[in-house]
Amino acid sequence: MKEIINCVDCISNDLIQIVIDDGLLVSRKESEIKEHETVFIGPGLLDIQINGFSGVDFNTFPIVENDFLKVVNNLSKEGVLSFFPTVITNSDTNIINLLKNINELCLQNPLIDAYVSGIHLEGPFISPIKEASGAHSKDYIKAPDWELFQAFQEASGNRIKIITISPEWDNSTDFISKCTANDIIVSIGHTVASNEQINAAVNAGASMSTHLGNGAPLSLHRNSNIILDQLANNSLTPSIIADGFHLPDNFLNIVLNVKKSNVILVSDSTMFAGMDAGVYHAHIGGKVKLEKGGRLSTYKNENVLAGSAVSLLNCVNKLFSSNMLSLANAWAMASRKPMSIVNLSANPDDFVLFKIKNNAIKIIRVVKSGKQIFVKA
Ligand SMILES: [Zn+2]
């Protein structure tokens, strides 16, 4: 059955007509027609920091093919059409096994390969200070080690495109220079680095800040601290977890006002994202409570967050529906912006159609590689 859909590009505002025949994209071209009820079209979302989804954890070995496909399928319904599985601090052997595991899944399954556009390695070269390292295991945190990193990169099949490190280590500038010479993006995170160390890292090639405002000590110097120093540095593009729980609105507003459109939204989701509300057991932190709406806390103390449990789409929705960002900017910060930072161009055959209902984005169709993979009943 042939369907003609007239829609509005949510970033450029251009009118677009797409034709889908039997679930396949036939054409996509400019249009003159604006339908009465607006349908928006946007590029697929790209999540560059995701630790798991739908009960599947990218940091628990082994990750089996069917579980990974479940993540792909469920993220698609949320408009996320590519992502960077994020492997965090662990023993060298475990990191290597997980990276090999992800690479093998990509090599054996073209669908998985089409979704995994890189790997984010968050650690183990981060701050050993507990208040900055957070959930990362202190036992495995260490100074940057280029040889070890090369072993990680080999295990990943050269898929590591972003590494989060703390520049507080003495040899970090040397390590950062080697990364950037090899087209690996260095992001500053889980750190208590001084302003001098941050500036030295940027001079060596660091270009991002990982989940700015999280993975940081609770108390900081009022005038000079790792958040202000990174905000003040125009060469750094921060990512933020805009799930509505990790950062207060005022903090989000400050980041968006200072950095303008130079911000990336990430979910940083744990395996609990996409699951039903309930009490679960997490391998880090024990019992956790997931509330409807995606707030995840420790069971013992509900004031303590136990990670993020929403999709990237929820983050876009949060910033759009609370009027902190226009629809165009919110969608771009979760698609075009991260794509440009990691040197990916948007695939015109990957897109999402949605409507705005009650001030929230409601996905109605998803097309990946020219094939319709989701239609809202
Ligand atoms: Zn983190």
C-alpha cells in the first residue's frame, strides 16, 4: 500500500513529502503542501552515552545477540536509530571482553552494526576521588595508559570513538594528544582537575565534557571549580543528562545559555530504562526503585539517584515541553549535534515522524535504512 505523507522538518522547518510503499521508503522530496494536522520529520536520534536499556546491560559479560536486538528494537520505538554502547571502568580483562563482545555482535549481525556507530569508553582513566568517580569501581581506576588503550581499541575493532578521562593525571596531555592524533574524541569527566589541567587538556585536543554537572563532588569552590571552568572554556562541548532528575532546571538553563546550541543531550541510561516501574536488583548498588516516569533511586534511600532510566527521547521531550529549548534545538542536540561532533553525517533514509500532543513528542513512525520499522497503531 502506497502512502504519501506531508510533513515539516522539525529542525529546518522545510516542508517535506515522503512516500512509503509496502513499508519501504520510495521517495523523500521538498513539498509545497502543509497538512492540517502537522506531522514532523526529524533525523534519527543518536545517543553517545548509553549503558543499557530494556533490562540489557552493556557492562555485564556476555551480551547475547538476542538481548542486543531487543535493545535495538526498543530504542527504535523511541526514535533512537544509532547509539554508542558505553563501557565503563572495570578490570582490563572485563573491558576487553565487553569490547570484543560488542565488536563481534556488530560483525555477525548487520542490523546491530547499523545501530552501533561507535563505542564510548568511560574510564578507567578517571579520577580516583570517590566523589568524582561515583559508581565507577575504585579498584580499577588508573592513570592514562596508551598501550593499554591500544589493547582496548584493538579488542573493539577500532570502534572506540569517544573516551572519557580525567585530566588530573600527570601524563594526561600526552595521552590526549595520542588519542586526538588517532581521531578519538577525548571528553573530560569524572574529574577534580584544576583549571590549568582542563586548559592543558583542551590544548592537547580534549573537546567534550561528559555529563557536565554529574560525576562531580557535591561541594566545590564558589568561584573556580570543574563545572565553571569547563563552562567557561569555549572549546568544550558538554553533554548533559536531561532526564529531569539528574540536573535541576536552573543548571540546565545556565548550560544552555552559556553554550547556546553547542550542547549534546545523552541519556546515560542504565539497563532499567524502558522497564516497568518496580523494585529491581542492580549489580552496582543493590536494590533500586524505578518509578513511573523514569526516576531511579536506591531502595534504601529514595533521595539517592541510582543512575538514569529514561531514553534520549525523554530528554528531548523534557527540554522541549518545559520550554527550555525550541523543538528544533532540542531535537538537533540529540541528533545533528552529536553526529557532527563524532563526524557522522545524518542518513536521509533514517528518520522519525512524530506529532506534538499535549506539548509532548509522540512518535508515529520510524524508518531505518529506508525500511519502516515502527508504526504507531
Ligand atoms: Zn559517568
